[in-house]
Amino acid sequence: MQPQSPSHVFAPPPVPAVPVMGSSGLFPVRRIYCIGRNFAAHAIEMGHDPDREPPFFFQKNPDSVLLPGRDLPYPPGTASLHHEVELVVALASGGRDIPEAGALERVFGYAVGLDMTRRDLQAEAKKAARPWEIGKSFEHSAPVGEIVPAAVSGHPMRGGIRALVNGSQRQEGDLAQMIWKVPEIIAHLSRYFELAAGDLIFAGTPAGVGDVRRGDRIRAEVDGLPALEVTVV
């Protein structure tokens, strides 16, 4: 008599998956890493000296992803929901201790993303020297646009990055202003985590972050990638 395979006590939740431009295929999300204060002007506006900090990271949950075309429900427990436009790096493979010279070989493609932040809860956590998850890792806090394969987009190292709210520009910068570049980010992360296919890396935001309210329309742009538009409801 063959032993029976163990079964789940309930159906596993679906794996979040992001559409890929020009394809019917989907990019399944494994983990989400976010680099903090990776544009000098944003570090300064948040009260930090960008010249003295090594890169640091926090994580969001895979099911924090908000897919293109979906509305963003205003999250509970906050009176200060901030937008942060970012370049998103999607990995096709990973590993440990990845050298910078080989880092871009691991990249599947790129997208535009928003690191939505409950800023007041994040500030309270910082003041109490507590983790940031309550301010960063809530449901729908990681809107992501269509992923463009690197074979199409190349590896964007410069070009405009901006966020508009109701048609008015809030954030503007250039990818060339990133303190830590994409190969450095991947190499540094891989010293502490085993990276793998399906990982998303939010690569930091320029200055100009600010509040959004119900009814606001956010448009996030990175030159050469499909824009991401989200309505807060």
C-alpha cells in the first residue's frame, strides 16, 4: 500500500504575478526587497546624510503587490499615506555573493513601482527604534507596472524618474543620481540573502515624497518603461 502524500489543510493562496510587456506570460513574485534613501536629495529631505550611509534594505510581502489597473484602497491606521516612485528590478536568477560584474546577468527586466508608505506610522516606529513593517508592508503597498524584459529595455542607468499627483509633478530625478547602482544593489543584497528568480528589488526614490488622499490619481514614470497609474480609493 502506497503511503498517501500529505495534503494542505486549506488551499494555498495564489502566488502574486506581474504582467510582462509583449507577452501572455506572468512574472511570479517570490520576495520584495526595497533599498532605503538611495537618492541623495531624498536622504536629505528625510533628515539623513547620504554620504555616510552604506546601503540598507527593508522588505515588503509578496502579496503587497498591487497589479496594474487596480485601485489602491487607502490603508487603515494612517493619516499620512506617501507616494515614492521607484525603478523596480525583476530577477530571473539569483544566488549568494554575486559579483557586481555578473549582477546584471541575473536581471529579467524592469518596471515602474510605488513604495507606498504610512509615513506617520513609520515615523513612530523610527522614534521608538522599532521595525518599519507597520509603515511599509501593508496590503497593496507595492503597486508595480508591467515588467519590460531587459532584452527590450536594456539596463536603465540614467533617465528621468518622476511622480505626478492629479497631473501636478511631485517627484523628479534621474536614475544617474542613484547612490548605489543596480549591480551594486544586487551584489550587496546577495551577501545577506540568497536571491532567486521572482525577486523584485525597489531601487529607491528621488526627493518630493508627499501625501495622497482618497480620489487622488498617482502617475509614476521612468523614462523608457510603461507608466504606472493608480487611483487611491
